[in-house]
Amino acid sequence: MLSREENALLTQVGPGTPMGELMRRYWQPALLSRELPEPDCPPVRVRLLGERLVAFRDTQGRIGLIDEFCAHRGVSLFLGRNEDCGLRCVFHGWKYDAEGQCVDQMNEPVPFSSKVKMQAYPTVELGGLIWTYMGPPAKRPPEPQFEWTQAPDSHRYVSKTWEECNWLQALEGGIDTSHAPILHRALTNNTARAGIAPAAPFVRGKAATLEVDTTDYGYMYAGVRPLGEDQLYVRTYHYVMPFTQIRPAQVGGHGDEWRPHIAGHFWVPMDDENCMVYNWHYNYGLDAPPLTEEDRVERSAGRGPGEQLADFRKRRNRDNDWLIDRQVQKTETFSGIDGIHTQDHAVQESMGPIVDRSREHLGPADKAIIVARRLLLDAVRTVQEGGDPPGVAPSYYGLRAIEQVLPREVDWRAELGPQLYCQPALAR
Amino acid sequence: MLSREENALLTQVGPGTPMGELMRRYWQPALLSRELPEPDCPPVRVRLLGERLVAFRDTQGRIGLIDEFCAHRGVSLFLGRNEDCGLRCVFHGWKYDAEGQCVDQMNEPVPFSSKVKMQAYPTVELGGLIWTYMGPPAKRPPEPQFEWTQAPDSHRYVSKTWEECNWLQALEGGIDTSHAPILHRALTNNTARAGIAPAAPFVRGKAATLEVDTTDYGYMYAGVRPLGEDQLYVRTYHYVMPFTQIRPAQVGGHGDEWRPHIAGHFWVPMDDENCMVYNWHYNYGLDAPPLTEEDRVERSAGRGPGEQLADFRKRRNRDNDWLIDRQVQKTETFSGIDGIHTQDHAVQESMGPIVDRSREHLGPADKAIIVARRLLLDAVRTVQEGGDPPGVAPSYYGLRAIEQVLPREVDWRAELGPQLYCQPALAR
Amino acid sequence: MLSREENALLTQVGPGTPMGELMRRYWQPALLSRELPEPDCPPVRVRLLGERLVAFRDTQGRIGLIDEFCAHRGVSLFLGRNEDCGLRCVFHGWKYDAEGQCVDQMNEPVPFSSKVKMQAYPTVELGGLIWTYMGPPAKRPPEPQFEWTQAPDSHRYVSKTWEECNWLQALEGGIDTSHAPILHRALTNNTARAGIAPAAPFVRGKAATLEVDTTDYGYMYAGVRPLGEDQLYVRTYHYVMPFTQIRPAQVGGHGDEWRPHIAGHFWVPMDDENCMVYNWHYNYGLDAPPLTEEDRVERSAGRGPGEQLADFRKRRNRDNDWLIDRQVQKTETFSGIDGIHTQDHAVQESMGPIVDRSREHLGPADKAIIVARRLLLDAVRTVQEGGDPPGVAPSYYGLRAIEQVLPREVDWRAELGPQLYCQPALAR
């Protein structure tokens, strides 16, 4: 439970807000690389931290990420012409390069373009994403490297989905292992619908005890589930400040064996009432095979053919009650909603655009959420006092998330600890 | 005419508002019984007096009407599983019984559900409706009994329609007999469209004089219309505080004789800009035949096949100008809009979400409206001072509304008075 | 660049605002004559300067323009019956004549209609438009006569289009000659799409120098473009306060020779976030032939068959990114958007409902805009101090706009000056 003031503090991310200032200390995924597939392709609108931007890939492949609205008279540069190393406004032909510098003014007999510069943010392209840094230049952190961003394209996949609620309630769903075997449960082992089968340790295990180890990047935590008399099912996660989750994942499993992957999300604020969820997964280790085409379809997540609209909104969304099927809910899946991630979005969006955390009732199973909020509140204060928040230093490079069934007497930290970090010698 | 302050006072019904406090002293129709057709059927969202609730019928048939949002983390229980005597949130499996008591928490190793209780409102099921009481428990009035709620299912019918404006302007249309032979007029006696024929006494009569007798439940009033030289057409109504109308009605009449029924509405506030209109009618008296299937279709009201959307909104609504047909308006009906009640909604919705009563010009024909407002304003004050408002005591049980053509010299009160109350010996 | 306060001052036009008071000193186009095609035809809603009105043509052809909402109880008179020399509310049959006088009250035994009068605005019908004056009666200016309003129907055409942004940014686009050969450019001389061909002097000329001569009605200005070594392409415009543009135009040109016409727009505020653009053009001079049917289709403007919705909204609008075609933008037209005026609307609407002029960067090419704003700000003050603003006196009658290629050494004012005003002897 938060006070209304704390709730507002953590959920408002526009320029000048305390949380907005904290957010701007980190690299942000701005869009998918494949949204700008080639030089001089059409520009793309980007909503990020309450700002309206436009992204383009220029003739030489450089990425520009600048204010959406032309410095001259405010026309949207989304309408612009991406040509000859710059984005040109169609109204009067003012043209900007990837750094936002005005380089041409077709309407002026004596141009003064050298005096005009748009707000532009630096970008890097890593792991199939275009990232940007919107904070003070002197505070720019090292590039956002994860094991997956360094994996070859063949072994990883990244996608994105618009979620119609505040970023924090989306994040809180993601760093909450306790809901997974409930919300995502299949009611039978043989349904064709996506869901965690009753036979899986995730569901067979008892309710999880959460163990949270804070770190210099955020925390590592585990859901520890007693399994029968003498086993534990341990599933570890990382929370990297401010909006990253890393989790164990499995792919395949339909007439095939399950293969362990690692997956995760970024919940990136578009504005206070919308976030863009980036979804990634990869296959790791020296002998890891490449992803199959089917692995990239993300069918069980709910992003299969036809499920995503052109603007990355879900076809199953709050306007149509996520197409909940009450008969399916009775007999096949716990939620009656198709798609694992669509189920997550449905519950989070159903709370309203910004959930009122002054009315909630948290328990021990919400420990990861409670700690994340505290870390965020502390980090806001740290930044206000001139310090650097957790998660900007590169200590999170190489994190892995692992799940395993262990004998009950084993110390899971000792057993799994070494596997939670990519060992350079073992990495590809 | 009201001041802007009075207008705001009467139209705002949320928790803590003066009118909201008055409203909460009465039983409210919350939904139709048939919206919850059987035990463990899907839950239904209910918007009532500015509150967002969810209704369900549990395994044993008990009705629960509780906060829409789970006490744990705020997920909508509309997505919930109605099973094993409770409604279970799909996020973490918290489960609530019909009294709002939390009875299970799937995510917690050591549940603390006995400490968690949701807001829940008591309900009764009467006359095909589920009613609720949202006020102080000590002030709960007797059950809302009308003659029709006690009639057998075979002799009554109830439906509902979403009206997209404040409850008060909808009510004011309903307790206003003077508009009926104007707005609802057919221009010829032989159109197939619903409308009051020019030959009917309602239309043939001169403009009505309104006579309003205040009572302990609200008022009885009559529209008295001179008919030719020596007759009066007298049509009586009851207004039961705060939102009930009882009126004479006729069914049949297409190749059949008209049969007198009694009908009425409740205009129940959903929020300040929407109300749910409940429509009921029944056949009364010892020898009354059951309703026919056609009586239940409510074709002439405008609720025939295809006319209502799944959320009880009208197919003919403000977004499409109620599909007004200007040719029909020239030649067949006064309004050019199909459906008697759709005509009512059209004029009321056309005023905007909350009509500005500081700009109106009322006359003697608006007497019923003027008195109703005064009763409501008085009742707000009565409740603020700790008293009980009119219409909570059971004096309205057994009211009937009658219309009749009388010789002009007759005292209509003496003639019709005894018929305005159900005589137990004559009732079925 | 304006301060935020000045920006608010110029863009807010509701009753009682300073700019609203200035606007109300001028005749306003309220609707097209053909929207009320005959006596007793259906009434039409009119949104004008933030007011909601309804227009009707009565049995004798008189135009009524009155408050949309009945004085009795606030029902929209759009639903009304236009019959027997008045507009009758369908709720209780109150009826109003073209002056807004209530003349009947069907619901009242003893009518008091003579005491009820609606707000009504005087109208004139000129040039295929119905104009109204909403200001103080004593300040009513002479009728709005242009050469085109006096031309026969055969030689002129007028249409209208809803533009979804504030009136001022729409006007500013219109009085800005510098964008035309950029935004409206065709990339090749032989595309079938509407656009200014690269071979045209408009495009071949260098960036224009703007020369603005203020007048007692607003200003005349010219875009003067060096053309090759020894010519000037001079294109003149008039800005008539507060929202009128007059410009040279050409029609034909597809397998036909271009014929000089004169055209223009009014950008009339509907409310602060919407304006109605009236588009007119005519053929002038003693021997001018009538307009062809094709001239009236306005295909190149973007108002061809199917392009306008029933409410005058564009089929290509901000909800669908004006159906921008990126392939066309690469190879055929500068904008990739079909229709010259649709291109204008696209850039203006893309700025948002009210552009923030405190963030813009104007240059010498924006001189016409800068002067217009100053004239408007001055006129607001003039009216506040009790004076009469420019453009109400009939000095703008007979203005013409001309474009011509001249030898560079010629004094264009001396050469074109006489052609900028209709000479009565030469006019038809």
C-alpha cells in the first residue's frame, strides 16, 4: 500500500517530474530496429516518457530521434520526407539531420538554418532495438548490454506490445512470480490453448515463498515452492532498475521437448497512462541451437498471426474485454483469455489507467513488489540529491535467470548462484 | 428553473454528495434477474450511483454485489471465476463470497483471508429484478414491493435500457404527461408505426391541466383534458420518491382490442451522466389474462428485435441522431423517430448529459416537475438533518394508475380514487 | 513567436472572450445555402464561435438561425418540425419563428408564448452562403459583398470542409504563400495527381520575398520570386480581417489550357478546436465563360467524389494520417497526400488542436503571418476600447488577386495595382 502522494510520485514520468528525472538516467528502448528497416524509410512516431518524438534512419543508416514537431511552425515531422541525410518537413521544407540540426530551409531567400536545432536524443542500436538516452549528457551510463543483446540474431527474438495502463502496474505484474501458476494455469493437461499445465512443477508446487536479495542493479529473487515431500521448485528472476525483468522461460513443448531459454520484458513508459512492453527471449550456452521460426511467432504469448494491430495494440484489448470466453474459462484455462501475455495485460489494464495503490492489501507473496517500490522511491531521492541510482552501472551485464527442481535439503542459493551470471568462458 | 447550485445538487449522486446520500436511503434496481441466469454464471459489471460494482450468483443461488476491484491489487473481478460459492480473482486467486468476505488466497503460503473483506451491498430479488440497498444499515427500508413485483411472472415483464444522460432529466420526461400526445403522436390513424393515434382521447383532448396531490410517498397526479363539450379524459400517475413512475398503459390494439395494463419506469443513476431505465408492465385484476409473447417484445416502445445492443444501449442513439427519418416526420409520426421510449430518450439525451436548468422556462404544464424537484430538495435537507425521506415507508405498496373518460361534471378524484390503490380482495 | 497569453488570446473565440468579441463584429458564414435547399426542409445544426445553433428555412423561405436548445426544457431543436412558418420542438410543441419568437405552446391550456423569445441572429443570403451577424446590433456592418458574391451562380462555386484545429493555424496556412510550391509540389511534370508541376513558375522561381502593404481592410501582399535571370513571378493575395483570404487561382489544365480564376477561403471558428473552411472560386471579367461541371467537382483540391463525409469532415483525416502514401511521397508528390487542400489541412491538423506559438521559429518568409497577428491583436484592443476594427467597412468590396510573370526591372505594384480591384466598368 502506498499513500496517494507516493502513488502519484511513482507513476508520473513526464519532463520535470521526480520519477521522470529518475527514468531519464537510464537507457530507454525507443522502438524496434525493424520499424526502421532501411535507410530513408518512412519516419515513425515515438511516445516516450510523456514526450512526442519522431525516429528516422537516414541515408547513411544513422538513427535520428528528435522532437515530433518542426521547430518552424509545429507541423508533425511524421509527415516528413526522409531523404538525403535528413528529415524534411513537408510544409516549408525545413530539414533536420540525425542530430536535430536544421540544415535547409526551402522557403527562405536567405536561410538561417544554422541557428535552428531541434531537441534530439542520442541512440544506440543493440539487440534489435533502438535505445535512447534522454537525461543529462554528463550522466550518460554505459550501453545497455545484456547477454541477449550480444547473442546473434539467430538466437534471439524481440517484439513489443502497447499496454494501455501505467508502466508501474505492468512492471509489478511482471516481477510477481506468485500469479503465474494461477492466472496462466491451464485447467487440463491436454488443452491446445496456451497455459501452464497442472502437471508442471510450477502448478503442482505449493504457494511460493519469496526470497529477495537486493543488489547494486536492483534485486535477484526466487519463488521457492515446496514440491511433494522432498523437493523444491525454485524459479529465479532479476529485477534491473527501473523497468527490466529477466526470467527463465521454456519454448517448444508441443510434440517436442521443452527447451530452457531466458526471457524478459522492459515496461517502458509512453506516458502516464500507457506503456510499451518489449518482449525478448534467447537461447543461451555454447551448444544452443538457433531459434526456430515457430519460436519467433510467440503464439503462446498471444502475439500470433493477426493478434497485433499495426500500432502494436492488441486485438484482444480492454474495449472488447480481451475477448474473454466464459466457456473456455470453465473448462480449459483459468482466465478464459487467450495468450499468456494477453492475460497479464488484461488483469493489469482492468485495474484502470493508474491503479489506486492506497486501497490495496498486500501480503508476504507481494514481497518483490514491495521491495521494488522502495528501491524506486529511494532512487528518486538519490537522484534529487545529486547521486547515481542503481542499475546505471554495468553490473547487470550477463545476468541469467534459471529455474530448477532441487532436493529440499539443498541450499538453492549455493546451487543456483553460479548459474545466475553468464560465465564468459561458457557464453558463445 | 433552478439555480446552478440547485441543479448541481439534484444531479450529482456519487458517494458523499447530498443527493447521493438521499439516493442511498432507497432500494435500487441493480440489474435484471435474467442477467444472472443460473448459479455460477459469469459475473456482470454494475454501475450504480457513481460506484463500480460486480454482481454474481453463487453456486447456491445467492447474489453477491461487491466492489468491482479486488481488494488485493485492484484487478477487475468482472474477469473473475464464479465457482464453489464465491467469485475468484484470476490474478492471484483471491476469492470472495456473496457477502464480500475473502475466503481464499491461492498465492499466500499462510493465507490471511479472514482479515480481508470487500465492500458488499445487500440484495433482494423481487419482480425479476435484483435490488440493492447502499445506505446506512440501520436505515434500511422495507423491501420494495409493488403490485407488479407480486404478480406472477406470467403477468408481468421487465426490461432495461441505458439512457445516456443524467437521471433527473430522464425522470422529468417520465413524470410529464403533457408531452405524451405531442412527442408520441402519430400523424394519421393508419400508420403502422408506433404512436398515439389522432383519434385517441389522449390526442383529441385539449392541453392538460395538471393536478398534483402530494402524498407520503411522493405524489399522485392527473392530467385532466377537456374532451369535446361534455367529457374529461383523466389520466393518473404516481411519482414514488425518488425515481419511480407508475402510469396507465394499454397493450395490443393491432387488429385486437386495447387492454388496460399498468406500467412504469425506474430511472436509476449509473453515474452523473448516465442512467439505467427499468421498464415494467403487468396485467392486473382477478381475471387478468397472462401477457402474450408479443406483449413482451415491447415493439412499440422501441425495444423490438435488434433494437437493443448487448450492453443495453440503444441501436438508435445520440451518435446516429436516433436514426430520425425526416420523411416519416413529415407524414407519419410527430418525431420521425421509431419507438415510443426511443422518442423519450432522444429528446432527453438531446439536452446534453446534464441539462442546464437555469436557462429553462417552465409553465403550469410543468407542475409535476416543479413539485418533484421541490420534494427532492426538501428530502435532501431532511436526510441531512437526520430524518427519513418520503418513499421509504411502505405506503406506496399497491399503487395503481388508471385512465378514464368521464362526464365533465363528475368529480374525478371521487370517481377514480378507489381504483388508484390495489384492493387486496380484488388482487390476484 | 507569441507568448502563451497572446496565443490564448488569439485562439479563444467563445462568448465573452476578447477575440470572440472582435469576431462578433464581422459577418460570419454560417452554412451553405444548399444545406437548406427548400422551404420547410429539415433544420441543420450550426456550431459557430463556440455557440450551438440551429438553422432552418421556413415556409416562406426566411432563414432562422437560433439557439439549438428549446427555451422551455432544453431539447435540441435539430429534432424539430419545420412547418407552417416556424420550427416546432417535438417535445411539447413549442414553436419559434425565424426571429426566435415563440408563437405556439401545444402543451399549455393558456399559452404564454408571447413572453418567450430565443436568441436569434440576423442572416443574409449572398453568394450561395447564409451569413450571420452575432455582435451588437448597433455595430452591424454592411453586408459582406465580394466580387464573387455578386457573380451569377453560373460563374462561381462555393463549398465547405471541416478542419479539425483552431481557426488561426488554418488561416495562417492560407495567408502563407511560401509553403505552396513546397507542400503542394508535384515531383514530376506528368503525374496524374494534383500538384504544382516543377515546370510552373511557382516552383521554378526562387524562394519568395514577401511584401506586405497594410490597408484599411487588412493587407495586400505579394510573394515575389526571382525567375531565371531577368524575370519575376509575382503572386498577390489579400487578407481581409479577420479570416478571409483572396488568391489567384487556375482551373483546367488537364488537356486544356489553364484559365485564371480568383479563389479564396474563409476560416470560420466553430469552437476553439475546430473551424469550418469555406472554399470559393469564380471566373471574372466581361467575357468570362461559366464554370464547367468539372470546375465544380474540386477534384484537385481533394473534395472529389467520396472525399467528403456527410458532416463535411474529410475522408482523409487525422485519424487515418490523411492516408499518406509513402511510395507516392517518394516518387510523385512532395507530401504523399492526395488533394491540395487536404495537404493544407494535414499539416495544420498535425500541429495539434491549438498549436503552441511560444515554441516556433519564424523568419522573413513568415512576414504575412506576423503582420496578421499584429493586426488581430491591435483590433482586439481597438474593440475593447470601443472602436471599430479594420475590415468592417466596405473597402474590401471588389478586391481581386492576380499573379503574373514580369520583367525584373518592372515595378510590380505599378503594373499589377490597377488589376487588384474590380473596375465597375469591366465587371460583369
